[in-house]
Amino acid sequence: MRSIISTESWQSTVLTAWIRSVFERNGIASTPRPALPTMPACDHRPQRYAGPSRGEVLVLRQRYAHPALFTFYREPLLIVEGHRQYLFDETGRRYLDLFAGIATVACGHSHPTVVARIREQAGMLQHTSTIYLHPNLPQLAQRLAAKMPPGLEVTYFVNSGSEATDLAVTMARLFTGSPDVIALRNGYHGGSPTAMALTGLSTWKFPTQQGAGIHHAVCPDPYRSPFTGTPEAIATQSAKDIQELIRHATTGRIAAFIAEPVQGVGGVTHGAPNYLAEAYAVVREHGGLCIADEVQTGFERTGAHFWGFQNYGVLPDIVTMAKGIGNGMPLAAVTTRREIADALLGRLHFNTFGGNPLSTAAGLAVLDVIEGDQLQDNARVVGARLKSGLQGLMRRHTLIGDVRGLGLMLGVELVRDRATKEPATAETLEVLEHLREIGVLAGKGGLAGNVLRIKPPLCITADDADFAVEALDYALARTGTP
Ligand SMILES: Cc1ncc(COP(=O)(O)O)c(C=O)c1O
């Protein structure tokens, strides 16, 4: 018996050594299955939940809510409370939130300053519309102008990113007198008709009439680019693709080019640092305005800068923003130069809720909090730590094809084969389920739904980041096994 065991253990030692050498030759460290990680401590005690049960909410939603609303996870979560970077379900279970209401809750859930300022304003005056003066609107516009490069100084407030996209494109068309707009493949700009037309992802486009005059240039992200060479060379070829598109698909003059500095819904994809400058130069040669869609990248998410475009040293003509600006309140905006804004004076333009006292109170509080809590530094430092931890996991898990992003806007692309880059769509869903089981909520994106999107509240700590990496290690190790 003993000799059999020792023969088996000898065989298994040889086998393990051989597997390890194969792994090492392929740059993958073979280490034992990671242990169950522990979430960092938190002293917040959630309130006792006394509302309808999860099952009742699900039934109500299935019966009365529009069926197009979708949920994550095989068993949808009921979330009833939030505290900074954590969410709580109806049982009081805590989750580390790596998705922040889709890159929205920048300051953290129920941040006391934001909550106090919303309460104070709601108790005083909630809504009148812009037909009367109220200090919050111009004060927030002034604070935004101070965050912008000189010249970008007038702001129109709306309620959603889609509205901001529509308004930006309308102003560009009116200002230039041209209907043609260039957007990027793999980009996302919203769900309203114009924003949907600008979106470059078939999964988000309905078979309704797509806007005329909209053309999609090649996405500059090197991971799945049709071009080859260094990321910088791919960026240059991608910028030239805009030129080709303008020369062949338009009159040669265009209204605008719209791009996210880092594509969010598309799976945290972005070009090399030279891309936006080269793209903007081409666009301007053809009379177009450059629109930076900062709906996800604005408000310090990318860490090194307040706005995403600042990572590339470019100066847009129009900036759209939403999500982080309100920390969850319905607030969005378009900031531009005065002469471009003046293009909208030919007719009446009105938005009932845009810039109302309540949402702008939230916007003012958000600016105070992200400055006071030094969230940009945190996004840069903790984001870099998280990214390097995720990159480290590539050595252990062949399922990870790419890790990318800036600050606290990170993407982990999962592929079945690093050579063919076949999207690991089902595996991504499984990883999300395993993460949820251990208390971590992440997002997903990309055309094939195979990119884990990590965009936590900007107040996430270094310990949370380490836990997130350990949790993903654990989840990946369980993926594909019974
Ligand atoms: C980059 C970008 N632009 C625009 C939008 C549209 O914003 P909303 O959903 O507020 O209409 C989104 C939404 O995810 C976005 O990510």
C-alpha cells in the first residue's frame, strides 16, 4: 500500500513539475488554488430592512416594469442601502461595489455631505425650471468652467448623458452648417435616437432608423484593431481612417467628431496617447468640432486628471458630462465656447428639469467632496495598485487576455485563447457570479460581453483594491470547474 502511494506521489510530483514547466514556458505561474479572501472591515451597520421581500420585488418588477429592464446575476440582487464603497442587500449582507451605479457614484454611496446638501435644498425649493433665477445653476456652471481649459466656459444642464450627446451634436451641426458626424466603432453615447445612432455597438442599436450623416471610424484600441504595429502606429493609422471616412462618406466638411477618451460600455478601450491629438487634427482640417464625451471619464475617474481628454493633451470644443457629476442625481451637462453655444439661439430650446435647484445642489456638493476628500489622488494611487494587481493575475490565469484602463476605470478582457482572442462570454458571466458569491460586484461590457468593468466609487481604499484582486483570483480559479 505504502509503495503504491509513494509511486503515485512520485508520479504526481513528476506530473506537477512537468505542468509547472509548461506553464512557466508560457509565462503562467502554476500556484495552488487561492484561499477564500476576506473583505476589509467596515464599521457601518446597515438599518433593518422592513420593505417587501426580494421575491415580491422581483414579481412586482416582472409584472409592472418594462421588460427591457435587465438585471445582473442568475438570482437578481435586492440592494437597499449604501455606504461609501459598499452596498448592502435586504439581509444586511455587505458587498464591495466595483461598478458604482455604472461609474456614477464618484464620491461614494450616501456621502454625508452630498446627502445633507440635497436634503437642505429639497426642504427649501425643489423645482421651478429655468424661467426664474436661482443661484445654484450659474454657480455650478462657474465651478465647471474653472475645471475646464480656458474658453470652455458656458454650460447647458440636462438630465442624462443621452440628452447631453444630442445637444452637443445639435450645436455642432448648427454651428458648422454640416450634418455629418464621425463617431467611433465600439463607442457608446446613449439610447436616445441620435445617441443610439452615434453608438458603435450593434448590441445597443435597435432596428429603427439610424441617424443620417453619422459615420463610424475604426476604434484605436490596439487589442482588437484591424491595423498592426505598435499602439502608437495603430493610433496613427486609426486617425488616418477618419480622414478616409471624411473623404469618401461625406462632402469633405463635417460637423463634429465625438469620442470617449476611454470607451466605457465598449469594454474600457482606448488608443495610445497620440491618438486623440492626431484625430482632432484631421477633424479640424475638415471643419469639424471635437466633442469629448466625458460621461464616464470625467470627474477624476481617470486619476491623473479631472477630465479624460487631459490624459491626451487635447483641447475639445464641446464637453459632455453626466454620471459622476451628480453622484446619482439626474444631472448632466454640455460645456462649450460661447460662439458655439450661440448657435442654439435661432430657436427656443428648453429642458424642464435641466439644472434644477436640487440636482445642481448635488453637483455643487460633488465638486466640494471630490476636492475635499482628494478623490483624484485616490483614483490615481489606488487605481494604479489595482491595475498592477490585475496585471499580475494574467500570469496565473490564461483566461485574461488584456488588462487596460486609466485610474479607477479598468477593464479585464477574458478570452478563451490568447492567440485567437475568442471572447470568453459565458466565462465572464460565471466570473461575475463567483465574485458576487464572495461579496464583490463588478460590471461587464464589450461587444461580446467579455470584459469585466471595474469602476468603483473613487473612495475605494488600497485594502479594498487588494481584496478585489484576491477575489478575482479566487473567482477565476473556480471558473470552468464544477
Ligand atoms: C460615454 C457615455 N455617454 C453617454 C451615455 C448615456 O448616458 P445616460 O445613460 O445618462 O443617458 C453613457 C451611458 O452609459 C455613456 O457611458
